[in-house]
Amino acid sequence: MQDEISFTIAADHPAFAGHFPGRPMVPGVLLLDAALHAAAQARQPPGERTASGPAMRCQIASAKFLSPVQPGETLTISYTRTDKGQTRFVIAGGGCQVATGIFVFGNAP
């Protein structure tokens, strides 16, 4: 199953204060966080999709940052679950891929 969401990181986000002065760009950790939350929400049954869903562990099996993202840029996260139980994601914006990766989810103890 493939799914997709769009999002924007506001230009006044506190991360831009030091990343980087004079030429701000979205830190990779914010991109990973958005992709992780989107994929984790999609794993929950539709009636249970809330910010406080079941505790999950997640391993980032791979992550590649391909292009810088500017504050306020609209991005799209596409994610697909694989036969191996992994979740592949692609973040795109401005007509190109900006990040890709693979999450491996497991239940928290």
C-alpha cells in the first residue's frame, strides 16, 4: 500500500535560528521526524489514528538527503510498506526528491 501526505515547515520554526544564519534550510532531523510520524500514523487502524497511538520502536535502516529544503517549501511524503515489513519513504519538493529512506518498525516492550 502506498500513501502520501503534503506538509510545510513554517519559516518561523525555531530550528532555522541556527541552521543556517543568512541562508536557512530545513534540518534533516525535521524531515525524518515528519516522515516517521506520517508512516507511524499510517500503520494504525483508521479509527485509532491519533498523536498518542500505540508505542512503537523504529529503526532508521537508511536515510539519504539529496537536496536542500528552504523554509516554507511545500513537501510531499510518499511511503510504501514492503513485503519484508519495512516502510520506504520519499520526500519530494520543488520537482525533485529531497530525501529517501527506510524505517523498520517494531512493537515497544
